[in-house]
Amino acid sequence: MSSIFPASITSLPQADIPLNGICAYLSQAVSHQILFMEFSEDVDLPEHAHAAQTGFVLEGRIDLVIDGTAYSFGKGDRYHIPAGVRHSGRIHAGYADITFFDEASRYTAR
């Protein structure tokens, strides 16, 4: 799969995320992380919670259940999951986004 991201992004460290079919590039800051993610396979996300998360959908579709309410987001959409709110979902193959995590230690570099 060729990346939709330019070399300035793909030269960032890859994030160590235990999901099949993901390629994620990590921009690490003192107080937060920004991930540039692409998925080549469908992925089911079990219910979980963490610090606040905001995603900007670049390609494809993600279906999320946030605090018991179902949503579907596609290219051009954005979503926000407040801190501590339980959520789950399905990421469809071909999905790409930029995700902001309001915590510095959500993921580590490979």
C-alpha cells in the first residue's frame, strides 16, 4: 500500500500499535501525540477509554460507538471522544486519518 502522506510524515517514527493492517507515524510532543494513520485491513476496536482523542478523516470510513451512541465518519469529517468516555468501533480498509491524543504516552515508537 502506498502512503497518502508525504515523505516528511513517513520519515517520522512508526507508532507501535497492536492492530493488524495499520501503518501509523508518530509525532511526539511533551503533552500530546499526533498520529498519521492508514489502514489496509478492516479492524474491530474493542470498547475502551483513555484521554481525549480528536480525529480528522482523510480517506475511507470509521464507525464508532461513543458513550453508547453510534456514528459513522467519512472523508472530511472529524470526531471527538472526550477523556474517559468509553468507545468502540470498526475501521474499514482504506481508512486514513490524523488523530490527536491529549496524552503524551498513548503510544510508543517502534
